[in-house]
Amino acid sequence: MRTSCEHCAKALPMESEEAVICSYECTFCAECAAGPLQEQCPNCRGELVRRPRRARKDTVD
């Protein structure tokens, strides 16, 4: 997973709820997606949707 917006370079750590992706996993922040990108990936013209988050790994001692 990419950890920054490909448009503005904003940090998007894996747990971020602001990250959106296209079907090719191009990654953008929600602000860029809603604004200049108009909810469309500039690379493939695909739809940008909220990036799914992975389940947290709880450590057991």
C-alpha cells in the first residue's frame, strides 16, 4: 500500500481513513479526490473509493 497521496504528497499511513484508491491501487487523499480529481483517478480514469483498512494485529504475550 502506498503511504502518501500521489497528487499532493500528504501522508496516508495504513490506518488512515482519508485514503482513497482506484482498482489499480493508485492512492490519493480524500481532499484531492473530492476537489481537483473529481472522484476520478487521473491515471486510469477509474472511480476512487475509500481504501479498505487491514484488520489490526493484536499482540498476545
